[in-house]
Amino acid sequence: MNLNRSGSAILLIEFQNQWTKKGFYNRLIKKQLNSRNVLENTEKAVDNARKQGVRIIHAPLVIDPESKKGWLAHLTGGKVFTKGSDKSKISKGLFQEGDLIVKGRYAFDAFIGSDLCELLKKNNIENVFICGFTTDQCVAKTMRTMIKKKIDAYLVSDCTATFNDFFQKRTEKKFADKVINSREMEELWNNDFYS
């Protein structure tokens, strides 16, 4: 891998209370979330990346019930990831002053309707390590768009979760040579060849 710290970022997709706090959505991914230590792995990876000068980008999904955009907003009546609610907030322990936040997102693909592309260009980010929920939906759709846009993207396997092992493994298989785990990512930040 030919990477540099200043041109790299970790993209956190939907690390929000809707998924990480008790409730229906949490129950959907709870088994993978716990068995694979996703939150702990992600917190550690993000802390270490910041120390190495790697940017952190949050891509929350926030639905405004007064101005619904996208099929999910209409399907749920704006009652999930609701703007201003505790469920839409970024999960505790992951946000820090100086992090970038994607605005305008309303679809599974974090690029749709958002300023993600502009954020990447403005900050000269060429390598993106994707973490988040769910692996086979929002993470996979965002990753596919990154690849189409010729952005060097990697799926961080143990910092993602979905409904079951089958969906997780199937998604990882699709991106086989672009899958990395948090330990391998941490080694990149610490290695001399990563400058």
C-alpha cells in the first residue's frame, strides 16, 4: 500500500445511538456488535489514528421529519435517526473537536445528497478506511461509490457490523483485496513506510 497519513481518513458511517443504544435497531446488529467488539475496536482505532494525524470523518444519517428526503425517511415517517433526537446523536466516545462531519446525507450511500465528496477533496484525502453499519448496506454502497470515484477505500472488518455473519462474510468476500482489520490498520499508522 502506498499511503500517507495526511491523505488518509477513517470514515465512520452511522456510529449513532440509533444503532449503539438499546432499542430495535441495536437488537438487529447486537450479536455482531458484541461478539466482534466493534465499538471497542473502533474507539481504539480512532484514538490511535488521531495521534498519527489521520482525519476522522463522521457520516451520520439524520432525518428531518419536517423535510423528508429519501425512501427511508418516508417509509419510517421520520421516526428513525430523527433530527434533534438522542437516537441521531453520534455514539459516545467517538467524536472529538476537529473531526469532520458529513452534512446533507439522506441515503444508504453516504455520498448521496451529502458534501462527502467535497470534504474529501478539500482535505486532500485519497485513502479512506470505512467503519460502520450495516456492512452489507450503507458501508458496502459507500465503498462501491468510492471505488467508482477512484478513491483508495478499505473496509475495516472488525469495525463494521450487520444482521448476521452470512451478510458480513458475503460483503467482505465481495471486497476481498480491500478488507483490513483494525489491528492491521493500526500497524499501518505505526510503520515507518507509512509517512
